[in-house]
Amino acid sequence: MSKTGYFTHRDCWKHEMGPGHPECPERLDAIEDRLLITGVGDALDRREAPEASLADIELAHDRLHVAAMRGLSDRLNEEILAGGPSYSQLDPDTSINAHTWNASLRAAGAALAATDAVMAGEMENAFCAVRPPGHHATRSKAMGFCFFNNVAVAAKYALQRYNLQRVAVVDFDVHHGNGTEDILANDPRALMVSIFQHPFYPYSGDHDPAPNMVNVPVPAYTRGMDIREIIEMMWIPRLEAFKPEMIFVSAGFDGHREDDMGQLGLTESDYSWITQRVKDIAQRYSKGRIVSCLEGGYVMGPLARSVEAHLRVLADL
């Protein structure tokens, strides 16, 4: 039995937001190619992501938001059949195409299926190579390339379906996971620890967060060694005191020093180190249970190498 699951689905390639958009299907190709070339893919338990049920998505999102997304998708598909535009714009950098709805259901479904597999003991941990990403999607709004909040849906599901008392979310994307915070703030069963560049999109996370949020805004050009020290001081004591029964990771690799989406100075070895620290906590308190979901990372080389580094630690390679 492989100890690390790898959940994805071809539908996640079909969603795209137009030529030149950084959140593109090639991101998943880059990851797949890297796992093939390095042989890391051979060590993983590959699974096809199912579609999430709307009832499970509504654990984290307003029914109105889910219905609006579905309605937009249906309308766009009718317009395309009538020769209309191929995309429907939700905000200046977020749009849907004919396949976004299905891809969004698969992305959330991957996180849910990974949660089930890890809770059943079929694997110790899992990585979801999915898009669209999720951590900017709030309870009632799609934004920042995100439609449904994959990690928040899975965290809420774990609490409800498995009656867990404590789940933690770890978010190391270069952008603040405002959506996850919106959904989990003030829920005493959840602890979220995050580090993100600030001031930077979505310009949140720095004032007065809820008591179950450990937000660490850092300035542009912060280096890996400084980030490691901050994590050791700010995240680890809170995670140890909380003793999570399961850990969910918003794994954004856009803090890499070669990723021009942000201006942080992380490298593959920093992502390995962060993953190892999270894994240490999981092994101590959570029976090793981790479900990690891809968020950002927009330059193909560093993204693929960073995911490889993350997976090597998860899978003990």
C-alpha cells in the first residue's frame, strides 16, 4: 500500500480562463511530467477524483452561491451553443468557461475523496493535483481564480462526517487564504495557520483576525530562513496546543523565488522543510492524517519541482 494518495481528474484540465492566464491547465501538465521523469509518481496511489455532491459543497458555501455558479455555467453553455462568447467574467481576473462547473466539482471532490481514503486508513496522507484552486472562495463569493473552497469544504466535511473535534488548516500560498478564513473564522473546532506576502492581493488577513486564525503577514522579499523561523515561533506552538485530529494543507507554491506572481524568496528545500514540520505535527497528534490541495504556483519549473519536494516528504521518498 502506498502511504500517499494522488487525486486528480482530466476535467481539471478543461477549465481555463483564456489565453495567457497564469492559472492554466499546463500547471497540471508540468506537475505530471515532473512526477513521471523523477519516478515520484510511481510511489503514489493514483485515484480519480469524483464530483463533490452539492450538499457537501454547501457545508462551506451558501446555497445561493452554489446555485449562482451553476446558473452562470448553464447560461454560458447555452450562449456558446448559440455562437456566443466562450467565457463569462466574474471579476477582472476570474472567469468561467464551459467546463469550469465540472472542474470545480472534481477539485472539491478530490479533497473529499482524499479525506475519506485517509480517514479509512487506505493511505496516510494525500495530495490533490486539482484546479481551479480554492482558498480565495468565500462562503458566498468566487474570486481570485477560485470558485469553491476545496480545503474548507473538506475540513467542514471531516468535522461533520467523521465527527472530528479538531481540524487544522495550514496555508503557505503567497496570497492570504481569505476565503478559508471567512468560512472557518470563529469555529472553535478549526485552527488555521497561514503565512503570506503583505500588502498584496487580496489585501486582507492583517487586521484583527478571529482567535482561531494564526495569520502571519510578511513583507515582500522575505527569505526562506526567516519564514522557517516565523513558522517555528508562530505556527508550531499553536498547532501543538490545538492537537489537530487531521490537517488540511492549502499548498500554494507561488512564494517560490522564481515565481513572478509574488515576491517571496522560498525554494524547494523550504517547501520540504515546511511539509516535514506539518508532518511531524500530524504524526504526533493526527495519526499522520494530511490532505493537501494545490493552490497557487504559476511558473512551471519551480511549481513542478516544489510539488515534487512536497510529495517526497509526504511519501517518505
